[in-house]
Amino acid sequence: MKKLITLSILFLTFTTNAQNFQKNFIDQNYIELTGTSRLELTPNEIYLKISINENNKNGKLSVEEQEELMVKTLTNIPITLDNNFKIIDYTSNFRYFFLKKTDIRKSKTYQLKLANGLEVGKVYLALENIGISNISIEKIDHNELEKFKLETKIKAIKMAKTKAEKYTEAIGQNLGKAIYIQEVENYNPTTYNNNIQIRGASSYNSISKFESKSFENIEFENIVINAKVLVKFKLE
């Protein structure tokens, strides 16, 4: 019985506090506005996916030989590899060798991070010249994307405040402190994830259909950040 009474008191207290909070919030005179902001960034991180294999070994180099030639070619461009170049997949049909007595064939997939479209064009042409053409654009990004997202949201809040000041001035009232702020995520999903646009290209993320002469002028669509913030200000 004591436990039942205690639970009843706790529930009553919680309900009363919630009602008081709702009452206090609604009883205040306030103005509610949204602020929006938009920012475009030129991508400075372009990730390429490069694949090499031994599917047809006749007259072709092994994966290890292709890899060595590729690294040498990229270094001569010059492209800084260091932490920008890594293996993301490595496969072999070795486990089927003893069952079917087939040739052992291997394949490797690499990720290469570049800084701009000019580097992308140079890499593609250089690798194509040594017989490596299985290249695609995996994603584009910006190394300070999160920083610019925050800045865009702050601009949206300032826009909401500016609008609120103009509105309250028009009705002869004073704007008080903000009593409620809510982010509304509103980023354009086609700008910095899957659907990569190249200016002048009909395909999203493939550069295999480009003519060689156009590679030196590759331009990627900007990363677009759209921010929307809802703010409620007290009226005084």
C-alpha cells in the first residue's frame, strides 16, 4: 500500500510540474519566427575508387606489378600519397584453386583522396595511359564541413532575431530573450554524399565517358548547406 501511495505522489508531482511548465510557457507573450541560411562550398576532398585485377592474365601484369607501376605513376604526377592512398578491398580466388584447379587471380581496390578536379583529371589520364581505367568517384567532401554547418545555423538564428526585431518594432513592442530554439535539419542530400555532380556531365559519379581533352577542366558542383532554425522570443 505504501508503494502504491508513493508512486501516486510521484506521478502527481510529475504531472503538476509538466502542467506548470506548459502553463508558464504558454502564458508568456512571445513571437515565433524561423531563420534560414544557405552556404555553398567548393569541395576540397575528392575520393576516387581505383580497381585493378587479374581477370585476364594473358599479356597482363600481376596485381603486384600493376600496383607498383600505379604508385610510381602517381608519385611522378606528382600526387602526395602518404595518408591519402589506401587499400579498401583485396580478394583472391585461392580457396577455389584446389577444387577447380583454376588460375589464382587477385584483385585490389584502392581509395585515393585528392584536393580538386585538376588532380582528378591528371590522375585519370596518367592511370589510363598505363592501362588502369576502372576508376570512379566515390564521394566529395570538405575538410571543414562541420564548422561551416555550425556557422550556417548561427547565421540562421541571427536572421530569425533580425526578423523578430523588425516585427516587434512595427507593433511598438520590445523583443525579449529567446525562450525556445530548435534546429531543423535541412541539408541538401544531393550535394556531398551519393549523387555527385560534375559540371557538364550527364552521369553522377563516373568519369569514364569524358573525352581526354576535357579532364583538365573538371569542375564539381559545390557542396550546398541549407540551415533552418525555429526561435521563440519573449515579448516585453
